[in-house]
Amino acid sequence: MKNIFYLLLISILLFANENESNNSSEFTKKEISVFDENNSAQAKELKPSYYQEIIKTTPDDNSKEKNIYLSYKSFPEKIFKNQRFEIVLKAIIPVKDYDKIETRFINSQNMNVLNPESPWIEQEDKTFENKFYFKAYENSFVIPTFQVAIYKDLQLVEVENIKPKEVSFSEIGKNIDNFSHVIAKDLVINAHKTKQYNNDELITIMDINAVESNLEDFYIKDVKEQGISKIEDNYPEQNLLYYLVLPVHAKKIDFSYYNTIEKRFVTIKIPIILENELVSTQTDLNPNKSNILLYKRVIFGSLFVVFLIIFIWKRKKIYLIFTLISCIGALIYSIPNKTSILKKDSYVYILPTKKSTIFQKTDKDYIVEVSIKRGEFVKIIVEQGDKSMIGWVKENDLIKN
């Protein structure tokens, strides 16, 4: 009997451990299930990466009709380094049970997609088109594989890929001295102005329009100081305001761009005509370095010395008064300009008017000399080594030093 009792007790204990193990396993499975559901919900909320491939989680069913048919409507045969080029993609989507179309760009190298979020436009029933713009930087570039996916209530319905075609690549203009690095279908100079920048230099502002171009790369060789004042990019159309600081003896500006329609380099020549109203309205010369100011200092200094000698000799009050007046005049024209701090991201204008051309935007805080005030504008002088930048800024952009 005793042995039978022990056998029953051992059986009960083993049965209890087995149940506990099963319960623990079920609890663990529930935990994992909840964790996976939470992760899945979080994944749905993540913003898609346009360069990350969508992996199909279900096997392809060859017997089932496709829901996306992709093809190229336009694809270039040849491109140049830094050229913007266009690829037009066509998609036929027979089904209607979807609410979103998404495009991805897979395995691209040494190039940028300039408008990855471009929307699909329905051209006719169930047929869509999209224009994507690209820019290649190196010979070893790779155009991406296009991947188009459709979704319904954030759930992937179907995804389809189309591989890129072969395209040739070359770099042009390396041996052309006046090449501006611009490749365009068309380029036009709307207007240009030249004004005095300082005693030794002129500043020219050019207003340029171009079609299917890379105006952001515009650059003229052998001009030390130049840059973009403003650029508007409504591709395929671009507008550029560009400034050049040139020697005072410069007579013309000439540069070339590559015309993709004519397939040749087109040279543009701009005569430098200095506007005469500069002296009366802008006076873009540094007053501390002008000849007129020097003459005034010499005259008042000389008068001071002469009247002082006469006063010492004659001992008359009238000569003392003349001596004091000439001394004050010499001091006034010798006092340096006040200094201030020009804030970062401030605009520097050619003229003290709201419609004046902006020729520079500051990339940091500058300590500047403050010359004269006209309305809400103040003329400033920025010393940069052996050169000086002179222009007009809004008074609100200055911090008193």
C-alpha cells in the first residue's frame, strides 16, 4: 500500500508540472503575439523611404493578372555630367481598389532624384504618368530601378519594378575657358546692371532665365568674387540673379553654355556699361578712401597750421577763432565711422530702395562700418583683407556694437 501511495503522489506532481509548463508556454506566445502586433502598428506609422525597396511577403501567383503595368514613355539616350535630365514613367493600373500610389528608387549611385515625391497624374482611365528629374555627378553613376506600389488602407496591394535602360555619359566643356557649367535647352539674359562697388571694382548683376537647365551650377572662370543672389526653381524653368565683382577697367563679360537642342556651345557677351546715376544716388565708394575726403583733410589741416602760426605771431583773437574752426573741421573729417554687427542671413542691396537688387546674403555675422543712413537703409562697409564690400542694408539687420 505504501508503495502504491508513493506512485500516485509522483504521478500527481508530474501532471502538475506539465500543466504549468503548458500554461507558461501559452503565456509566452500571447506576449510575443502582442509584441508583434505593436511593432506592426508602429511600422505602419513610419514615413516611407523613397530609396528603400519594398519586399514582397507573399509568393507571386503566375495565374493571377497583374495590377500594375510599367513602361517608359521617355528615357534619355545620352546625358552629361551635372546635367538635369527627365525620365517619364507610365503606369497602367487596371484595378480600382486602392487609394495610394507610391514610387521608390532602388540601387541608384552617384546621382540624385530631384523630385522623389512627384505625384502621379491620370492621363486617361486607368493610365497614369509621372515625370522624374535626375542629376548625375560621376561616370560611375547608376540610374535606379523604379518600384511602384499601390496601397489600400495602408496595406500593400501590389508592387512592380522596372529596370533602367542603358544610357551613355560624358563630361563636356573641360577645355573651354568661358564655359559656365550650364547645360540647358535655352538660356536668356533678361537684364543686367553694372555699378561702382568700390574705388577699384565694379559689380554686375545678371538676371538669367533658362529651360531644362542646371543654373545652380553657374560659374565664370577667373572671377574671384561671384555668387548667387537668388534662384527660383520651378523646373523645367529656372530664374537666377547672379552677381560678379569685376576690375574697374573690365569692358565685357562673356560666357558660354551648352545648348541641348542645337547640340553646341552658345557664347553670350554682355557689355559693361557703368550707370552714371550711381554717384548721386548710390555713391558706392568708400568715403574714408575717396580723394575728396583726402582733400578736405589736407585743406583743414593746412588751415589749422597756418592760423595757429599767425595767432602765435599776431596774438589776435580772430586768428584763434579761425584756428579752432579749422581744427574742428580736420577732426570731423578724420573721425572713423561707427561700427556695428550685421546679422547672419541679412540681405545686402545695391541701392537704398525696396526694389533694389540684392547682390549678397550674409553667411555669418560681420563687424561693419556704418557710413550714412537713408530712410530705413544704412550704408555699410565690410573690410575683407585688402578689399572692402560696400552696400546698403536695412537698419533692423544691424546690432549696435
